[in-house]
Amino acid sequence: MEFKNDLGKPWKYEEDGLTVVRTSMWSPPGCHPVGCGLKIYVNDEGVIDHVEGDENNPITKGRLCARCLALKDYVYNPSRVIYPMKRDPKDRGLSDKWERITWDEAFAIVKEKRDYFRDTYGAESIAVFSGTGRSGGILVSDMAQAVLGTPNACYTQSGYACYQPRSMSCSHVLGAYYPEMDYAGGLEGTYDNPAFQVPGVMVMWGKMPLASNGDGFFGHAVIDLMKRGAKLISVDPRVNWLSTRSVVHLRVRPGTDTAMAMAWLWVIINEDLYDHDFVEKWTYGFDEFAARINDPVMGMTPEKAAEICEVPVEDIYKAARLYATAKPASIAWGLAFDQNQNGNQAAHCVLALMAITGNIDVPGGQIVAEIDPAPGVADEPATGEKQEFNLDKADAGADDNAAEDAARPTRRIGWDSLPEELRDKTIGYKEYPLYVDNIRNAQADMMFDALTKGEPYRIRMGWIQSTTLLAPTCCAQPHGWYEGLKNLEFCMATDVFITPAIEAACDLFLPLASCAEKDDVVMTHYGGSPVFYGAVNKAVDVGEVKADMDLIIELGEYLGQECLQDEDGGRMFKDLEDFLTQRRTSGPIKMDFDSLRKKVGYQRGVNYRKYESGKLRPDRHPGFLTPTGRVELWSTAYANYGEDPLPYYQEPAFSPHVDPELAAKYPYILTTGARNYASFHAEHRQIPVLRELHPDPLIEINPADAAEIGVADGQWVEIANDFGRAKFKAKVSPIVKKGTVQADHGWWFPEMPADDEARDEVIPVGEILEDGPLEFEVNGTHIQNGYVKSDHADEKGLYGLWRSNVNDLVSNHYNSKLGYGGPYKCNCCSITPLQESYDTDMGLVEEMFKVDSAKKEW
């Protein structure tokens, strides 16, 4: 339903001599796609005066985090680059060699380089390295494929260990895009809408959404629902604000979530707590699934799981029974499912929990997005003859990637424009076909090999697109990526700031607009959840920055890309607004962008039990968009791609139970990725008001461990393993269990020197790695990971990149059989106390990055 403008104010109005622009928050600066409501107050000189929360936003209701409130300090930060820049490749790593150029010059450089590498080495020699992205969706890498004509767009995190492993599991097990916890965000009146039901139990599984609204789930909705009576279960190795309010807190050993989920399933199946009607009508392979859970070798009793996960067995029984008997119940699940080798199986199990308890697409359970009907199919509830559609006899007509394609059908301009022989050259396609088929990206760990080993071929031109890349947010073994990037013959970047990767490896910098300087659309779960569409309404102009999609549309036209042309040879997208209408709003919410702009936000409405009415399938038959038309507890897709169709537990690669010698050398379980309120991954380090909240990179150490190794609270330590080392400031606290430590990620130091002190030490491709311990075959390809030869951990250049880079301790190629997941949250390390202090000089940060309020021109 459309959200109502209760204040009676338009998207732009005047108040107390200021122009107020009502908008929806996205990125940059970084955040997840909730669409938090902002009011940006602009003075008569066109400069932001301040920011407030928009109390009329139906979800956030005026509530904002510190990052939003500091938007002005981000937009006008003195270290921001707001004009196109170039430098000679021989001057990489030297910050004073950048020179300002025009956009025409920049586009001409891109065309010259693109033409040369495409014509000389083939389009596959060009790669686009992307992150979460700056746009209110996930189309950026696909559009970049369209612009450069390469199949090699790559999200650089090992195993794409953020969101995609979960969404892939959803596509192939559930046959829908992403089952988010229902917090009434898509309903008018939210919690008070009569269609909604407060869940009896909410499970926070590997997710603490208050700090970051992970994946687009508004974290404070958990608090709202607790106030209305919902109980909370927490599955998390750490103690956090929500877990202290939980009726059960399962402090699992990092990386053992599959064992825990299988144990819940054992309780629910063997105590007959499952929904027989849903299982009989809407699931496939239940008997085989139940047999696997009960298998004496491959299965998992609560007692076995208690030993593996290191939690009390009675708590496992209690949590499983609470979840199964609450009607409804919901699960918010996070990165714990993505950041280990066994994560696909954990996701498989949690999807099974949602399904067999009857909590799929019910009020207060898990909601999934409606899928548009296929061309020529009436968009109407499936009643009468359709309602009697026989799933057992039907050809469901869904291939292995149908749910992913249907949920986000407008993502594939670039991929679909490539000839088949070029798509077949995508790095990682031979080894991990489901990964590439599902994401239309090169597989990240195989891209690492291409950059460092030149296998299966060399990458010669790169585009670092809206990702810090080397700062410890995405890539594992960043020293290897660093050496590989330095070997690129040409590298360009689009971003808001000069990051360490850009300083080290780039020859061309194209400045991007923040969310205050562009029009865009933010979609909850990137459009994969039936909650909210928000208009990102431009409020101010800054320098010569461009919205990322504006840049891509213009560059695509300049390069003459046919896939970005209409039937008459003109521009497919006339301008940014036309793009937003065609690719964001006209399908799911059936309006143009200007209409959404005026509304500011739009609640999509939630039609529950869509599997009964045909709204989850483009043919409008009842069921789910899988080959069987059911929730596949026995996954046909997994079987087709060589994976076990049933879940199984796999011990983490760096577990003390796998290699006792390794455990003796590196006795602490290392987990990372916990969110904080002051930053989004590697962003906001140069915002003084935010940096003051969290000035230093921290490692959480249990008091008993700290006493044993002689570490005091606030003392700096060095952690290390076979792959690398990093320095952190100790936070001694019982929030982590004895034997486990949690290190901050995303750290670099913008106040430190920019120049790369190792710029002249270029290791040629093929010589960057030494042989590492992991060696295996996948689809006929021999793979061996390696140790990176270079180690500049003590260098002070590149904004202190190597001082506290926790990803230096994370290796590539520890993925699932399908190419997903990485050991970011279940690693190992040693800890050495340091006498030196590396505390941040906040006076220096304030001096370097304080916004000049008297400045008249931006």
C-alpha cells in the first residue's frame, strides 16, 4: 500500500529560511538498503545546514543512526575528491602526482584503453572489481559489464561471502529470493495493521542488526516487536545488546552453525513439532531429509551438536522447542551463514526450519517477494482450475536459477549482451558453474589466481568500482590482490574518496556523488523483499561528481555499446531518471521515478501465503519457483551441480579439532566482522565526530585469556597466523568466550601518509605466491592456494593499510564445493603483547578532516 503523507508536506519545501529535501538514505556513505527517512536542510547558498530524521517515514519514523546525522561532514569532507583525476602509471603510489582533468578527457582515456585491451587481448582481459556499490541496488557491476563488454565483473570477497551464499541457497532450496523476517514494513500502519501478527519468537542467528540494519532489515524493529511481546533467541558467539535480552543465548563456536541448525531440526522432527500440512503439500524430499538428520554418521543429535558447538545441550532443546511451538516465529539470519565453507548447508537447514514449521510467507514469519507474471500471463490470484494444479505431475518449468532471475529480472543487461563464447571465458566458470550462472560474476578466488598467477589468463585492465578492495572489508589475502593490481597495465576507479587501493594501483579516478547529490531508488533487499521503495532525492551539488548510474549511462553511450542502445540506435536510457523508471520502479511498483520522488517512499504491501495464489511463480501456478514446484529439502539443483542434495556438517578448516599442530601454534579462534555504530565497513574513518566514537581497531579478548598471555585492557597486541599479521588494541571483556577473539575489520587510517613506500617493489605475475597448504581438484582444474611473498606490515604508507588489516590473516580458496563462502568468521591466530602504542591522535584527525563551514564553493 502507498504510504500516506500525514504531514501534508511535499518532498521539497521551505522551513525557517531553509529548503528541506525529504529523501531516503542509501549509499554513499555506506549503509544497507532500509531506506531510512532523512530531511536534508539546505541553506540559500546550496549547502547542507544539517540533517534530521523524517518522522513520516513509515519504517524508521524519524530514527537515525550517527552515520546519517554526520552526513554533512561526509559530503564536505576536505579529503574528498570532486573532480576527475589522472596520473601516469609510472607514478602510481605517489599522491602528489594526480592532476585534474575534464570528464571528456577521462572518457577519452577509458575509450582508448578499452579499445586497446579488447582488440589486443580480448574483452576478457578487462575486469570490473565491485563491492556493495554506490547505487540503490545491485545493478552496478552488471551495467559495468555492459559498458566494457567483459564477462569478468567480480565481487572480490572470497567465495562472495556476503549475502550471495544465502540468496543462492534461497533460490535453489526455497525457490524464492530471500525470506526476511516480517516486521510489517510493507504494511500501512506497520505493526498496527490487522493483517500483521507479532511473532511469538524472533531468532537473531549470526546477526546483530541494531548497528548496521544488515541486508536491509531495520534492526530497531526487533526492539519494537519485543515491546509488543515477542521473545528473543540469540545464536551468536558474542554477547551483544540483543543477546542480553534473549530468553536463550546459544554462544556457538564460530563456524559451527550447521551443526546447531541440524540439531534444532532433529528436535522438531523427532518430537513431531513440524507442520504436517505444509510439509505434505509444499515440500519435496522430507523423508530423505529426515533420514539425513537422523543418520548416525551424517546426522546431528542435540548431544552431538552441544559438543561441537560448545553450548549446553539443554539450551539447544529449549531453543528448538520455543521456535517450533511459537506461532508465528521468525528468523533474522546474517553473515555467519556466508563466511564459512559450510554456510550453504547452514542456510539449507535454516530454510528447512522456516518451511517445516509453517513459517514461510505468513504474518509475523518470513516474507518473500512477489514475482511478476510472465508475458501473456494474467496477473490474478490463482483460483479455480489453477488452484488445483498438481505439483506432483507438473513440469514446474523452473531451471536451477529461475528464482534468482525472476526476483531481480532487470539485473542482466551486461551479461545477456555477451556472446556465449565470451561468457564461457568468465573466470571460474569451468570450476564453479553454479556460482557464475547464479551471480553472472567471475568467481572471486579464481580471479585472485588470475591476478597473481596469470591463470587461466592475465587481467590487464581493471576498474575498481565502489569498493575499498584492499582495506579489510572484502578480499582475503589483500597483499596478493595488492601485488596483482600493481601488475595491471591500466587501472581506473570510481569512488568518493581516494582509498588505499586507488592510491596504490590506479591511473584514472572518476568522482562519485553521495546520496545527497543524486537521484536514485533504494529497495529493501535490493528489491527482493516486499517491504519498501524509497526515493533518493538530490539535495545539493558538489564539484563535478556524477551519480554512478549517470556515469555508466554516459560512458556506455560514449563507447558505443549496442546493448545500451534502443531499437533505433539511440540511448536506451535517455537520462538517469529514465533509467530509474525503467529499471527500478516501473515493474515492481508500477510508477515512474518522478511519482516515487513525490511520494518519497512506497510500501509495497504484503500478500501472505503467495505460494497458494501463484504469486511466487511467473506462470501463476501455485507453488514455489523450483524444478519441483516445492520447497526442496532434497535439492535438485545441488545434485545437478555435484553437491550433496542434503545438508551435512563440515568442521571449519582452521578448527583446533582438524589440525592439533596448527591449534598449538595458533591457539585462538579468530572471528571478525562484528558491526559498530561509528562506521560502515571501511567507510567513515575520516569523519572526526564518528571516529571519536571508535578511534582505534579493537580486538576483544576474554579476561582469562588476557591474564594468561599478560595483556591489559587498552594494550596493543599483534595477531598472526601462517597467512599474515595485524595489530589491534585489546578490549578485555567477557563478551567473547575463552579461546575466541573478535577483531575489527575495515580499518585504514586516512590521517597517515598516503604514498606507497613499496611502490617500486613490483613482483611479476606468476611469482607473487609461494605454494600454500591447500591443494585440490575441482571440475578437472588443479587448484593450490599460496602464501603471498610480499609483507609490508610495518610500512607506514597507503594510509596505514597494513597496520591493522585483519584480512591479511584470511586465505583464499577455502570455499564450499560450489565456490561460495570463506573463513572470515572461523579462523585461527596467535596473540603477542606489544609495548608500543598506536593510539589514534584525534587532534590530528580533527585538524585534517574538519569541515570548513565558511567555505562558499564545493
